[in-house]
Amino acid sequence: MPEKKRKQKRDKKMALISSAFKALSNETRLAVFEKISLGQCKAILNKDNRPSVCSIADNFNISLSTISHHMKELRNAGLIDCEKKGQFIFCQPNDETIKMMVEYLTNIIKK
């Protein structure tokens, strides 16, 4: 692979990792992400045990619109994937982004 393409690929990966860490720097967003990742939400889960947006909101003392905003930021950062089924939206962590973050941190620790 030519050097320029390798650099572009690395730059794109670093932008994604940076965006993910930035999204998780908000305390509430981090808590929302944790609930989604660990499946620790009350109420509605789909057959794959993915929580709905409403069931995530039930775990916090903030409005549904605020939870939706935080989830939008998590989605834009590539940390969660959401899927609409009927009237509900179900979310799950994006394993690829999480793996990239872990790999990045592991490489820092090794150096």
C-alpha cells in the first residue's frame, strides 16, 4: 500500500477514535453507553437483549429528548448502532469501534 493511502487510512482511524473518546468524555453519555453495552436497562429489550431508547431513558432522571441527544452523539461517534423495529429503536454497542479504542490504548501501554 502506498504511503499516502496508509496515512489517509491511519488519519481516518485516528479521527474515529478521537471522536469516540470525545463522546465518552461526557459523564451522562458515558453512563448511557455503559447501560447499552452491559444491557442493564429496565423494560423493553428485543430478542437479542438490546435495549430500546425508552428503556434507556427510564434509567436516568432526564428527559427523553436529552437521552436521544446523547444517543445521537454516541451514534455519530460510531460507538453504538441503532435499529428501528416498529415503534421502538433498539441499540447495541459497535464492537469494531470499541476494538479500535482498546487496540489504541493497548499500543500506548506497550510503548
